[in-house]
Amino acid sequence: MLRLALAATAALTVLLAPAHAADIKQIDCVEKTVDKPTVKLLDDDVNKNFTDLDNQAYSQGTIAGFRAAAATCRAKYGWSDNASEAAVLYALYALSNANVRGKAKAAKLDYAKLAARFDKLSESERANAMEDATLNKLANGALDANEMDASNAKVAGAVFGFLAVRAKAMVDFAAN
């Protein structure tokens, strides 16, 4: 009887589990799947967001395009909702990276130095990099090291937030 119960539990667990665990090697599926018109919309959104750093948002077209790409990847790999969302965040980061680097340069920021500062955070801090305490630590360190000043602090904050999106995507995807 106990063996039957264990066998039934094992079978149920297999049926309830996703078809495939999220493999970190697949995190770039959304990035590779999203169509060119959506990438153009994303680029427009990033330009708009850096023009008005206090009111950042993505257009409905961008959101719909990334959701469609995520649905394709989810069907292909059997991802969970959380893995799909993480892959979208990763794709937003990957496909916006060149544009964000350009915005940092235009604001007289050294993107590589800001990224190196971010990478020096502990694993726990990187995993929770969207929290105010971590973002404040990054900003204060960059200010103390003269990597930013009052004229470009908002852009530096946006860059740190951007890097935090990537870190969150990696942690969330690996957890699914």
C-alpha cells in the first residue's frame, strides 16, 4: 500500500512539474525570438524613457511583442510563468544594452565603471539590486569615486536600475 502511494505521488509530481526546467542556456530565447518591429519599438521606448527618467514605461506594442516571443519560448521549452517573465527581463536588458551605453556616454558617464561597480556587489546584493538600499549603495559609491555628479545622477541611477534588471532576470530564471 505504501509503495502504491509513493508511486502515485511520484507520478503526480511528474505530471504537475513543468515539461522542462528552465535551463539558463535558454534565457536568450526571447531575445532571439522577438521580431524586428518590436525591437524598434523597444528602442523608441528606451529613448523616451531616458528623455523623461521620472516617467519610464514601455508601449503596448513593445509589451505585446515581448509577450508573444515569450509565449513561443514557453511552448518550446515548457517554461513556467516566472521563467518566461525572467527571460523577457533578460531580453529587455540585452536588446537595450547598446542604447543604454550610448545614453550613459552622452551623460558623460563611463558605463564600464558603473557596471564594474555593480559587479562588485555581493551575490545577495546583486540578487536584490532593485532594492533602495542596494541602489543607494551603488549611487553613493559612484558619487564618492567621482563616477557621477549631480548633472548625471539620474542617468547613472537608470543605468544601475538597468543592470539590476539583468541580475534579477538571471536569478529568477535560474530559480525556475
